Amino acid sequence: MNIPVAFWLVPIASLVALSMAWYFFRSMMRADEGTPRMREIAGHVRRGAMAYLKQQYKVVLIVFIVLAVIFAFMAYVLHVQNTWVPFAFLTGGFFSGLAGFFGMKTATYASARTANAARKSLDGGLRIAFRSGAVMGLTVVGLGLLDIALWFLILNRFDHSGLVSITTTMLTFGMGASTQALFARVGGGIYTKAADVGADIVGKVEADIPEDDPRNPATIADNVGDNVGDVAGMGADLYESYCGSILSTAALGATAFAMVPEMQLKAVIAPMLIAAVGVFLSILGIYLVRTKEGATMKDLLHSLSVGTNVAALLIAVATFAILYLLDIDNWLGLSFSVITGLAAGVIIGQATEYYTSHSYKPTQKISEAGLTGSATVIIKGIGTGMISTCIPVITIGVAIMLSYLCANGFNSDMSAEALSKGLYGIGIAAVGMLSTLGITLATDAYGPIADNAGGNAEMCELGEEVRHRTDALDALGNTTAATGKGFAIGSAALTALALLASYIEEVKIAMERAGMTLTSLKGEIIQASQATIPDFMNYFQVNLMNPKVLVGAFIGAMAAFLFCGLTMEAVGRAAQKMVEEVRRQFREITGILEGKATPDYGRCVEISTRAAQHEMIFPSLLAIAIPIVVGMILGVAGVLGLLVGGLAGGFTLAVFMANAGGSWDNAKKMVEEGNFGGKGSFAHKATIVGDTVGDPFKDTSGPSLNILIKLMSMVSIVMAGLTVLFA
């Protein structure tokens, strides 16, 4: 088919994003890294982070080779899969890992430069940290759009089976991205939280020394962990969210407009074009972020909000123009679906900010609870996290209904055409939510850079004023990171719902390959490709009275809790080893607490590295295995139940864990600013305990759940051929 001229905006936008990422990286590198001691500390962190990532990629490479061989067997021997799938899967994992690598490399060079800039002004530190975070944001969207554009051009040239098959095949590189992201999030999360918990329990609570004190043996491992978990892991995570939303919507567009070829192609490229325009507007928003000396937390939040909100407002306007110029059916309704996704993202972000920032009552009350001990801090934090799920869940529910109705012209019937177009609206709402990821991810990646800058300032004894500025940037980073996690899980919910429809299409394609037919609602024997969604649901008995659907739903909800339990325990085991090692060094290395001896930082880095490499494998492989096993035992109906249960349970649990962890962290920060007794007080020690409990909540288990939700959907889609063949 002929490629529309408008499509070429997608590869152009990807190259612009990558060029700007390179520009911001070079600008950051030209800044002064500070004193020799600052450079030395930054060098330790950089080498530790790169060594860990190299080891992690070796483990992940083995997993990818094994899975690619399985997919090749399915494609070339069993003939239940498109022959392009193994290659698409590998490129998805490669680009996802590459995005994380570039982001982490930037962060490890930026932290000392941020601390050095903070010696002069708060605005200087904010600019370096934020624009370094923008390198991650622009790299993710640039590589994502490049991968999508390349595969669309390749498959359009060599695969002549139609747009439905092409877009469904492209989804498999989303599985590669999701698999890599899960390993990166889980492994990085275990690494960073093992070090963080060990450093806090022994250093801050037992030895009563400041956070990031150079006398603490775990402090370098803690700073390394910020990069491998919160930067590399997060970059891979949001890469797959971004690509997944665009690809699932393109696949839905191919299905919804299959009977109108001239509209079908427009529906496929529409989400790509919205994302491409979002790149340019994200760059504009990045330049709008700045602040003034002496800024309060609300001032800093406002500075970041200006950039993100301007970009979101402009993409809302641009969407109307894009869909109008494409002359797509119901362009006005689809535009409002995109607006719905954008609005939902803003609401979830604001709700997350309210429940996690110490500028607001929920977190302030947790700090106050520290006056009566660690138990009340933990109880209050868990309660706050649970209550915080209400607004995101209701928001996503409203967004689903509105985007569905806007896209199908407020058609309340469940006809095949109305259903398909409504689902396309839900998918394009997810694209709207992530269309300005270039800047929203910058606000997230900024957080660990600011955190490491504070660590560098503390270890290099830069003075109270510098530490005060880096603490302000760090506290802001905790809130923006929590907001970013809320954004990611919100988009995951919409994308996962869109992937349900893509799974149905892939099952139909697999049935066609196997020469199977099905019975329509009218009782006719028809080809799978001719079946509507209602025909499909009736044939496989996908309804709440089918026990296979209910059992699948229970397993899906359980999978979210099982996954979190495994990753939480992994952090606990690794943290125990770290605590024992730090205590051993304090006990056996004479003069360490007096600053007369140098701790063995390398041993703590080694403990975190080994723990992460060992502990990440089982939970990650479990996420891949569950959909396959359910599909082969319970069939298509069981898989759809699994995906619905996993989506509902995983989304709610992820919001709870991210917000509870963020509120505990900022409650501690509030006490450290001099409230309720300040540093070293009884309330401080209580909130430190709450923070250590919240560490794996917000940085390991919680953020991994949005990947789990989508990975189970992606695996189900890729393995649909086996489900049809054996179930």
C-alpha cells in the first residue's frame, strides 16, 4: 500500500527527539563537575552502575535468545505465528534496553554537575537535573517512534497479509520491550532498595549518622541503585508503555475500519502522528521549566507544572487539527477521546501529588504520626495509600466510558461496529495520556538525579546551604517520581484494555492459520476473520457464567499479589545481607565512624549486584509463564479472565503501593526539614522506619506492576497460536 506523506512526520520526530537528547547531553557535559572529591564520588557511582547494567544485560540476553528460539519454532515449524515475530521481539528488547542505558549514562554524569550548580543557585541545579532527565524522556520517545516507523515500513514492504496482520505482528516487539522492562525494573528495584534499606537502618537509625554520609559503607551502593533502578529501569518501563499504547491503538484502528480501506490506514497512523507532534511540544515544554532562588516546594512544583501543562494543552489543540486533516471518520469524537486521556493523566498526577507531597495534609499527618512511633507511621501510610486509590480508579473508569462513547458517536448499543470503534477510542485515549512523554518522563528521571546530587553534596561536605538546595530538589523529585508512576500505571490500564481487543484479533488470525472455523451468533459456520467480537465472545463462551473466565480472573488478581510478594521478599532478603555487612564493617573496621578509615564500598555494591541478578529471575519468568499455562489449560476464555483480573487487581495495587511509598518517603523528608523534632528525633527515627518499608513499595513492586499487566497481555497475544492449538 502507498505510505501517506503525513506518516513521514513520525521518523522525522524521532530523529528530532534523539538530536535534542544529544544536545541536552552535550550541554550537561560542558558544565563543571565540581571539586576533585565530587568527581571521585561520581566516578565510583558511574562505574558501579555500568558494571551492574552490563551484568544484567548478560542475564537478560540469555532469556531473550531462549524466547526468540521458541518464537522461531512456533513460526517456522508449527506455523502458528507470523515469521517476523522473533525479529520484532528482539528489536523491542534491544531498543528498550538502549533507552535505559542512555538515560542512566546521562544521570551518572549529571548528579555531580547538579550538586556543583546548586552551590551557586537553586535554578542552576534544577535546570541541569531537569534537562538531564529530559535526555531520558526524549531518548525514550525518539527510539520508540524510530522502532515503530521502521517496522511499519518493513512490514508494509514485505508482508502483504493486510494491516490487521501487520499491526498485530508489530505488537510483538512490544512484548520484547515489556520483557526487558520487567527485568530492568525488578532487578534495579531490588538492587537499589537493598542498599537503601541497609544504609538507612544501620546508618541513620542505629549509628545516628546523616543520609549519604561517606562513613556509611552502603552509601555508594545506594547511589548506584538510584541509577540502575529509578533511571535505567524506569526508562525501559516507560519505553514499553509508550510503544504499547501506540501499537495497540494502531491494531485496533486496523480492525475497527477494516471494511473501509481508505479509513483503515488513516486510523493506523493517527496514534503515531499524535505521538510525533507530542515530541515537538515536549521540547517546547522543557524550555519553559525554570525557577527562582529561595523557591518553596509549591514554587518548584509550579515550575515543572508549567512545562508539562503547556505541552498537554497544546497537544490537545493539535489533536483536533491532526484528526481533522486526516479526515478520519468521527474525527471530532476521537479528538475528545484523546482529550479524555490527557485529562485523566492530569487528574491522576494531581491526585498523586496531593497524597505524596509534604505540602499537603495526608503526608503531613504521617509525619505527625512519627511522634507516637514507627507503628503509627506505618499504619497511617498504609491507610493513606489505600484511600489514594479512589481518585485514580474512578478517573480511569470515567475515562474508559467517555473515550469509548466519544469514539463511537455515543452509540449505546453493543453492535460489532460500535464496539470496535469504541475500543479504538479507549486506545487513542492512552496515546493522548502518553503523547507528551518526552517532558513527563523528564520530570520523573529528574528525581534520581537530584537524589544523587544530594548524596554527592553530603559526601563531599559542600555545606549547609548547598545541601538545603539539593534536599529541596530531592523532595521535589520524590513527588514528581510518584506522579510519573501514577501516570505510567494510568496509561497501563487503558493500554491493557486495548490489548484485550488485540488478543481477540490475534486468536482469530491463529485460527485462520490453523484452518479453524467458528459458529456465528446466527448459527452459521464462518471463517474466523469474518467473526465480529460478539461472535467471538459467544463462540468461546466468554461470559461471567463460564467458570473458566472466573477462575482466570482470580488467577489474574492473585498474580499481582504473588508478584509483589516475591519482589518484596527479594528486597527483604537482600536488605538483610546489606544490614549484616554494614554492621560488620562498623564493628570490625577501626575508626570508620570517626572518619579515620575508609569503608569497603565495593563489598556493599557486590552484595546488591548479586542479590539483584539472582532474585529478579523467578518473578520475571513467572509473569511470562502464567499466561501460557492458563491459555493451555483454560483456553481463550480463561486467558481473557486472567487479563481482566490482572488489570483490575494490578492497577489498584500498583497505585496503593506507589502512593504509600511516596508519602512515607516525603514524611521523612518533612521531619528532616526541622518539623516534629527534626533530624535525630524520635519522630525522625519512626519516619525512617516508614520510609524503609515504603522503599520496595514505591521503587520495586509497585512500579513493576504496570509492566506485569501489559506483559501478561503481550505474552497472551504472542502465544495465541499455542492457546488455539492445544486448549
